[in-house]
Amino acid sequence: MTSSGDSLVPAPRLAGRTLDAQLHLMDRQVLDHDGVPVTTVDDLELSGPALEAEIRPGTPAPVLTALLTGPVLGTRIFGGRPPSSRLIRIPWEDVAEVDVVLKLGVSGERLDAGWVERWIRDKIIARIPGGRHDPR
Amino acid sequence: MKRLLGVALGILTAIGGFVDIGDLVTNAVVGSRFGLSMVWVVGVGVVGICLFANMSGRVAAASGRATFEVIRERLGARAGLANLSASFLINLMTVTAEIGGVALALQLASSVNYLLWIPVAAVAVWLVIWRVRFSIMENVTGLLGLTLVVFAVALFLLKPDWGSLAGQLAPAVPEHETFWTYSYYAIALFGAAMTPYEVFFFSSGAVEEGWSVKDLVQSRVNVLVGFPLGGLLSVAIAGCAAVVLLPSGIAVTSLSQVILPVAEGAGKLGLAFVLVGVVAATFGAALETTLSSGYTLAQYFGWSWGKFRRPAEAARFHLAMIVCLLVGLAVLATGVDPVLVTEYSVVFSAIALPLTYLPVLIVANDPQYMGEHVNGRAVNVLGMVYLVIILVASLAAIPLMIVTGAGS
């Protein structure tokens, strides 16, 4: 917020679709390129100056860098912030399509966001007889 | 011809699948204490479940999104989590009640103590969820559940005085009951008819079976014909209790009393049918509620889910259901009376109704999700009316529970 009286210049018009982070991104389902659910968007990561740092004129506007999941859901609900190393990121470059769901252009198999699923699959579910049986 | 068979099958499974342990117990309790004076509540409940099951099915078919994904997206993480906690716990209570119901019915059929049947029932539920294809699971339990029609047959064989039975249909509080117990059981009956898990299951089932907008006509027929006929089955259960138990002053507290009128009216053969029906109905509902607990968790957290995937491809979903079944087993192993769990679960279902139905109503009006299939005006008016009814029932439930000492 500027302390001086001069009003802000209105935001420049942008080409393309305007996405409201709260309305169109947060808490939406994320699917990988095969349509397999990966996670829900638990939070978003923006580039830009650190919190409470002074913003100098001419600083580039923050951009969306990643979708977040993991412990960040807990801190989003109950307050606080996990250290950056604990954030599980899905880079924004991997997002191919934003609709009622977010579609990734990559397979979910290699993403960090899927490690709990893979661990439970490999250590528990796949070891129970019939765990890899195709129901159809 | 094939299409016609599909419709017929869908209707039959909707009838057979409508009744669960909550409907069985609550209708019998109400019939034995209030006669047929609460049939109107079943009517209100059936119209409500038709309305919202249809709506959530339409959301799932038009957008491919099941109910709890929608709840999380609309309410956000925090309110969504509060909703998940309440819905999940009540659903877990229903899982417990249904497995207990299967065990009690098997006890009646075999004279082996129900506590020994509980692990058998839970393992059977897990095996079906683990191995059996979704459509087969639905159709077999639904069709076997149809044998509950024997309640209607028994009602006729009991040769009641139809005139006086019809006279009970007017909503009125019987002399020996108070207005407060009447209202409490009205809410319980409403909760039993509109249990939220049916909506979770219905919308997730639509995704499981890969419905598109083209399948909506068939699903609408299934719901609009099947559920009201299932409601008639509920009324027959209450009717049997009203004819046999009400005059002798027996208030239902166990499953054997629920089926007693059938034994009296239709004899041993009737008893055999009703036992098959009760096992099928409670077993089917145990499957649906267990799946629903997996669906709600997976959809909130965005996990991969669905019986159409291999268990290994929906690992957390399957693990969650295994844990739920184990918790249900542990609760039942304490020796708590499954009928009591059922009576509480339907009242808590009534309390949680707005949590499920409000977000469904909101999203069914969202063109981003629904495209041209948003709610029409008539559906919205009816939906708003029901929202008011649901809110009143939800807010009144706990005070009434305290005032009446849970209906005693």
C-alpha cells in the first residue's frame, strides 16, 4: 500500500483468460495426463519479494510458480506456514489445462505429490492378493 | 429391448437398494409406537431424496465431478474439512450399524451369536469391495433386497382392518405419546429416508459407471420410480409393526421384533424371505456406506478412487476403507447394541443433511460445471423448500434428543 496520496495506476489490460486464484484454482482436483487424480490444489506458490519486504517501484509483478500440496493443507486450515523444504510442488509449467479440473501435461507417476499413494500401493495394497486384479 | 431390460433392472435395484438398517429399524419403531401417523414423513423424505439424488447424479454426469469434490471446491479447505469430519463420522457410524445389522440378521437365521458373525460380515464386505465389479455388486444386492416385498405381502396376509389402518394415516400424535417424541421420531424417520451417504454413493456411482448426459434419462426413471416404490416398502414395514406390535404395546428394540410381524403373517416361508431380504439390504448398504467413506475422503484430498480402477491404482482409497471396516469392527466388538447405533445414526444423519445438500444445490446451478444442464426453476423452488425443511430438522434434532431422552 502506498502511503502517499497518489492513487494507483489501474492494472493494464491483459490478453487471454483471467483466472481468479480462489475461484478457479484453489481446492480444485488435479488430474495427470491420463486422467488419474493426483491431488487437490491445497495452496499456490507465487514468485516475488519475500513477505514484509519493501516493494520498490518497477519490481516485476509476482507470477504463479507452483501448485502446492502436502502439509500445507494443515497449515492453511489451522494457521502457520511449513518451511519451504516441506512444500510439495507441482510446477505451473506442468499444468496443461484449467477447467473444472486442472489437467497436467505429465504423468503423475513421477511427481513428488504422489509419493504417499505410491508408498501405500507398493508397501500395502499391492501385497494383498488380488491387489493388481483388474475389476473390469 | 436391451434398453428396456436395463431400465427394469435399474428400477428393481433402486427399490431393493432403498431400504437399509436405518429404514428397517426406524420404520418398525415408528410403526410400533405411532402407527401409520408418520407415513407423511416417509413421503416428504422420498420426494427429497429423489430430488437431490437426481441433482447430484446430474452434476456427476454433466461435469464428471462427484459430490465431495464439489463440496471441497465450493466450501474451501476449512469449511470443507469441518463438513468432511461430520459427514465421515456419521457415515462411519452407519457402516457400523449396517455390519451389525448383517450380523443380527445372520444370528436370527442361524442361532449363532451375532458377535461371531460380525468379523464374517466385515470380511465379506471387504472381499466384495476388493474383487467384485461395481455393477454386479449393485445388481445382486439390490435384487436380493427385493425379497423385502414380503413385508407388504405379510401386511395383506395379516388381514388388518383396512378402515382403521387408513384412519391412522392422518398426522396426529397418539394419546400415549407426547408431541416432542413424535417430532423426534419424525426427524429420525426423515433422516433415515434422506441419509447423506445415498447422495455420496449415487454421485460417485455415476462416475464409477461412466455416466454421460445421455444416461440421465435412465437414471431419472430409476430414481423417480424406484425410490417411491422403496418408500412404499418402508411404509409396509411400519404397517406390519402397526398391525401386530402397536396393539400389544411392544415397542421395537431389536431386529427380531422388526421381522416378528412377517413371521406372524406369512409364516416360515415369509420368515425365510425376510431374512434373505434383511441380510441383502443391510449387506448392500454396508457396501455402499463403506465405499462412501472411501469416496468422501478420497474426493476431499484428491486421491485416486473408484472400483473401476485396480486396487493398486487407488491405494489410499482402498486402505481408507479397510481402516473404516476395522474401526467398525472394533466398535461392535465392545458389545454395543447395533440397533441402538442405528437409532442414533439416523438422527445424526438428519443433523448433517444441510452439509451435503446445500453445496449440491449450489453447484447444480453453476453453469461452469453444468453447462446447459443447470437446474430449472421448478427444481430450484423445490430445492429451496427442502433446504428449509432440512435446516429445521437439523436444528431441532439435538434439542429434541435432549428433551425426549433420545425418544424414550
